[in-house]
Amino acid sequence: MRNPINLLSSLQKHSSDRSYTFERLYRNLYNRELFALAYQNIYASQGNMTKGTDGKTIDAMSLNRIDGIIASLKDESYQPQPSRRTYIPKKNGKMRPLGIPSFDDKLVQECVRLLLEAVYDGGFAKTSHGFRPNHSCHTALSQVQVCFTGVKWFVEGDIKGFFDNIDHEVMVGILAERIKDERFLRLIRKFLRAGYLEDWHYHNTYSGTPQGGIVSPILANIYLDKLDRYMEELKKRFDKGAARSVYPETYELEKKRGVLAKKLRNAHSEEDKDEIIAKIREIDRKKLTMPYSDPFDASFKRLQYVRYADDFLVGVIGSKEDAIAIKEQVKAFVADTLRLELSDEKTLITHSGKKARFLGYDISVRRSIATKRDKAGRLCRHLSGTVNLEMPQELMRKKLLECGAMTIEKTVYGKDNWKAKARYYLKDNDDLEILDQYNSEIRGFRNYYCIANNASHASSFGYIMQYSMFKTFATKYRTSMSKMISRLRIGKDFGVCFTDKSGRTKTRLFYNEGFARRPMLKTADVDILPNTVRYSSTTSLMDRLSARQCELCGRTDVDIEMHHVRKLKDLKGKSYWERFMIARNRKTLALCADCHKNLHSGKLN
């Protein structure tokens, strides 16, 4: 069997050549090693222990189970199970539908995802950042800050119900442009049309990608790559002029400066030189008070574009009429070619002097005339036309309210007063769990907004969370907050002392890493290699399955079933097999069929 890393690498060689077609892609799904890589990639997810409509989970994974899937793929009898639909609460109080596929379908989808990523990722546009290796929200925002300099108008794009409204025929048609393998395309159709079960009633899916499916993000990117390419062509047609014309007043000053510079070179007396230098400096100071180029130059136009999933942002150097025309052209393309609809409520045209919302950041373009000396010692307007990324204050407020760490009280002057409060639902948790909860939330918020120009404002978030933690501990131990602060203080920091499994006393500190802005990523270059690792150690899942040795009873030359647990901390250590897993710090245990059966029946101590 061909090594899956070598297989994917060979496919990637042709990824950037958009004219190249792949004719025998389906046969790669017969490769057990590819399934091993897929299994290794997804096994750690806790959701794998949730039953699909077939009643199975990741538990009891075996080589026989993989071989059975491969056999059904070979004769094309494989049929994805409908996903089980459940609902989870949204932040606005409404319920969001969630699809739970069967684990066997997840495994096949991961194999398909690896193949599709190898085929397409190298050919995606540089403006695409969602669901891609080495790409993130930060790379998209980095591109905005680097490329959107000087734009006058933003077009905030949002596709209405994108993932639920993807047209199946259009999707397969796009895939068929590069994949000339009918069996592979039929498999994609099966996933698209698998349907879902809700209250044990089957519902067909006539549009959209598999809900909760591993393959959905890459299919979405393939679908919207058409939009990315259209925007490239639109940019070529829209862009106009090499540079803005020089502002008339600035042009006159430049001429005067040139004349004075010539006189300075020919001057002989020091008095004449000092007089000319003073005039030149006066001209330089005056130039800093007016624009260098004509901001209303109709002969110069530029269009910039960046996309993350179904959200995109367009920057326009031109008139408002130009921005409106671009919005209408994009709307028509999305409707006619992709059979989708732009949300009129969320697709907005915003002046760059105001704030456009993209990926949770407020984006604007500065018009500041503030000066700063460059490396050569010359004064320059270092902020004029640059992009400003801000952390929205209301989002920080919303986050604190959602996690229950804050209340808002009105002052006598009618202003909002943010006040930390105890999170009573955490008081029954272990001290270390409470601390870790706060630390993870602070780090998550901090890491996402660390590239904002006002990143230091997140210190308010950390302050509220810190005092909320003090109040939570005070509630737990029924004491005052001041006493709790003294109890948690460790030098200049605060933390919790605990004893590890080896009996050693350790300390874990409350977040103390600061909130200073981190440097913006300068590039968003794509590494087209998949985000995978060659698992060749003797402890890999597939090697343990292939070893045919039970890790508990020691029997050899037996079929192995892999036992999985959702979380290691759920194990109490009462049984030998639990202590065995805890000692090895593994969520998996390779067992023979008898041991696995006895474990689930409670006969294995």
C-alpha cells in the first residue's frame, strides 16, 4: 500500500495547475494507510463518543471495521447514514441546528477531505483564508491591514445561509471541472444527499453541505473559489492608473523646493545657505499639512478583496458609485453563477473613515496628519491612509456578560458601571478547575484580539475576570474577597497550589502575560502541504491495531478493538484498566474482543 503522505504529496504537485485534471482519485480510498492517517487525525475529538443514527461511536475501532468500509467503497455499496439533528443554544437565545454524523462517515469524510485538500488547496486564491492549513482569521486581517491602505469605501459581504443553500448541481459541476472520476463524484453526491433524522423522522437534503460533516469546509472553499476568481477578474477590469496625480498645491511647493535646492548647491556664503535651508524647511512643514496626491483623482482606482469562509470584505479606492456598482456586480454573480443570495441587511457599504465590521474587528482607515521621523530622520505622516484594527468595546462587554463574570449598574449620572460578580455555577468545582476556566477564557479572548491596535484595552477584560474569580472563590469558601485575595496571593501574582499524581506540590498562576499588542503577521504565504504528520512510531493507533496484541491480557495474534473514552478525567481509577489508561495518559486502549466485551459488561476489573 502506498504511503498516504507520498500519495498526497504527488497529488499536490498538480494542485496549482488549474488546467490539470485528476482521473483516478476514487481508488485511493482503497488504501488502508490513508484510513489510518484519517483515524489518527480525528480520533481525539470528544464528539466521536456521541452516537450517530447507526448507534455506533469511535469505540471498538478495528482493522476489520476499516476493511469493511473499504470493501463497501470498492463495490459502491457504501451509503452514508443520515446525520442525527439536535439543537444547541445560540448567543442570541435562539437554537442552532447541529448535525451529528456516524463515526464511519466521519472517517470516510476525513479521507475525502485529505484528497480534496491535496487536489485544490495549492490552487486557491491568496485572498481565501477560511478552513485552510496555515491560514486563520489573523492572516485574513493581516492581509486587510497590508493591502487595504488608502481605501475610501468598504463593501461588507455576507452570503445568506451559505452552508445551507449550496446548490448540489453547481457543487458537483465545479468538482467535475478538475475531477474526471465519476465514482468519486457519486460519493460526494451521496454525502450531499444523505439527509438527516429529527425526532426519528427522515428529511431529505436538497441543498447545502453535510451538517457537521468534516468534508463541508473544503467543499465550501471549492464552491467559493469561483467568487475569488471572479473578484480577481473584476479587480483587473476596475483597477485604473499607475498612481494618483500630485495635488496642485503640493506640486507647486515641490517646484519651489527644487529651485531652492538648486540655489543651495550654488550658494557660497553661509548666510545665503542658512536662508535657503530655512525656506526649504518651511516648505517641508507646509507640505505636511496638505495631501501629497489628489484624493479625488478619477483616473486612479483600486479594488481589494479578502474572504474568510462566507464573509468577505471589499476595499474600493474610488467613488461611492463605484462601490455600489461593485456590490451589484458581486450580487449578480453570486445569484447567477453560484445560485446564492447576498444578505441585504449585512452587505453594507461603509465609508472607510467609519468602522466596518469584519471577523469581529472594527476596521477603518486613518486620516491622521500626525508626524513621526523615519529611519533617515525625516518627518513623515506615518499614519495617513493606514488601516486601523480595533477590538470592539461592545464585544468585550458581551463576552463578560455571557460568561456571567460581570453586571452593569447605572451611576447617578446615567453612565454604565462595569462590576465583577461571582460565577456561582463554578463554586462546586475544584480550585484548579476554577482557575483554569478563567485562564482559558482570558487567553482565548486575548489571543484573538492580540493584533488589534487597541489590544491593551483587553486589560479591562482581564481585570473584571480577575475580580470575578476572587468573588467566586470567596463564595465557595464563604469568606470575604479581601481574605481570598490574601489567600491566593503568590508574590506579585495570584494562583492555586495543588498536588500532582506524583505527590509533588505545584503552583498554577492566574494569567499574568500582559495585554500588549503583538506584531502583525507580515505575510500570509500558503504552505500547500496538508497539516498532517507521518505517524511511524510504535505507539501510533494503527501500529497498535496491527500489533494484534491485547494491552491488558497480553494475548497475541488476536483481532484488536480500540477502546476509547471521552475524557481521561472521567476515569476514577477504581478498575485496573482505568488505572492502566491513567498511568499511560491515553484515551485509548487496544483490547482483544473478549477483554473489550468484558470491559463494557462490567466484568473487567
